[in-house]
Amino acid sequence: MSQNSPLDMLSDAEYFQQRTLAWFDDYGRKTLPWQQNITPYRVWLSEIMLQQTQVATVIDYFQRFTELLPTVQALAEAEEELVLSLWAGLGYYARARNLHKAAKQVVQQFSGDFPDTVEQLETLPGIGRSTAGAIVSIAFRKRAAILDGNVKRVLARYHRVEGWPGKAAVHKQLWQIAEHYTPDYRFHDYTQVMMDLGATVCTRSKPRCSDCPLKDDCEANRAGDPLSYPGKKPKQQIPVKTAKLLVIENDSGEVLLEKRPPTGIWGSLWSLPQCESDDDIIAFCADRLNLRVELVESMAQRRHTFSHYHLDFVPCRLRLLGHCDAVADQPLVWFSAERDVLGLPAPVTKLFEELALLP
């Protein structure tokens, strides 16, 4: 990276804008579901869903979500269980909880109308500077810069910005560059093209530099080292935790589920009771759940990876002995897929499908 300050060294903003917008006109994505019938609500929802999630995955989730909850008012009035069930499988469930909180705040504080400034949008739960910028530029057609993961990659390579973007100094530098290049016209198209370039051309592992409209002036391309930018996050060894997940079935074919705490892993979702890998299952069920059970099968161990640890878990199928209408004084339910709509973590959904406990 050249050593000049970003604000001093950039004199090619107009060229940058013209090249990217011309590419957008020819190759940009224009038919995604959230690009139709554009509203602040739909832009916001798509931006939250797209955080750390691929477009191909988000499309079906977005369509299901907007069919049932088409407006911010509908989302604000929805039960949390419905919101989490529509989100189940997308991961990072704090996004869904913040989405629900923010919808209520928009209705209560802004009379159901999204604010149209970055500063006001940032007061809503789960909305940071880049997401706010995307809403302002795409939905309100006002000038605002963005700096999501795709844009960071494009700009870091274009100027060979050294260092991991998670570091404050590098992050600040990239924001300066992003602000500089954001044009005073076609704000919404420019926002979209920057995301498109990072997602489809300037990709993380196999960038298609020959197809990039910025290839002639991209410093990383000229130096032949685009994969070196942006800098990688310092590696940390991910710890491994182990557990048993208890699939307790009653005579009606219902499965016992436990609601997770509102914060932490799988927050507010309904999951299987979980115990330590060396616990006695029969004693655990008696002491903690007030249930008599017998072990039917210990299944093969499997792994689910969270952002900061691996969970190696063994699903254990158990049969309830005797009759039980209630399940102690805890957030527990007997779940039937035909009757109940609950938010389930992806590994539990996959396990239930394997056991034919879901249709």
C-alpha cells in the first residue's frame, strides 16, 4: 500500500465511480427479491439477513419472512416464536432478536416510518454504520457510504491496505476510502455494485481479476497478490466442547424441548435438553427434568461449529416411562411438528428430519 493518507492519495474517484457503475449497468444484480418493490423495511431485512450469509441462502428465507410479515408493523406485532421459527437455520440468532426489537422501536418511536439518516438508524438494535448506509442509499436514495465485508475486500485490494480490517486503524482507513469513493449521484446503484463486485468478482479465494472493471488501477492486481488482502484475522485455536443432546419421546410421539436463555448460543430457540458428556442420562432426567426414562439408542457423534467453538454432541434417544402431562417448573414443552411452530436450531432440525420427527 502506498504510504500516503487515503484522503491525500485519492484523485481518481470519478474514474472509480464511472468504471463501477458502467459495470453495474452491464453485469450488476437487479432481480433479487429485495430489489423488487423496494421499501426501507425490505432493504433493512435483506441487509440483516445477508450479514455473514450467502445470497443464495437468504433468498428463500427472505421470501418466506416477507410473505408472513410483509411490513415493519406486522413484524413488531408478531410473536417471538414466529420470528425465530422463520429465522431458524440462518444462524447468529441475535440478528433475529434485534430485528424484532428494532421493529417495535420503529413503530413506537418513529410511528412505523423508518428514519432516513444514518445517525438515527444506528440507534436501532442491530443496525451499524454500514447497514444504516445501505438503507439510506438504497431505500431513501440519499448519499451514504457502506463498508460490509465485500466492500472491505474490494477497497483493501484496490489500495493494498495492509492489516486485518478488524483492527481499529485499518477499519478507519477503509471507511475513509469508502467515503471518498461514494458518488453524489446514483447512490443506490453504487451501493449495490460495490456489494456485487465483492460477492461475484473480487471474491475471497478465487477473484476473477480479469473480469473486474477496476483491474487496471487495482494495486493488488498489478502486484499479483490479491489474496494477501485484506489481511487475515490472527488465528486462534478453536476449543472443542462435548455434550449429549437428549431426544426424549413420549407415547404420543412428542419430543421434549427446552427453551434456551435469551442470550448466548441459540438464544430463545427451542432445543433438546443438554447434559455433559460424562453425565448419567437417567439420573440427569430424574433430577433435573423430573422424568423417568430409559435409553433407546446412543447415536453417532456429530459436530456443530459456532463462531468461537466446536460442539461435538451425541444425540441420545430416550423413551418416557409412565405418564407425564407436565414437565416440572421449567421452560419445557412436548413438541409435535404437526401442531407446533417453534424456532429450532439447525442441528436439531437436521436431527429431527433424520429421525422422521419433522414432516
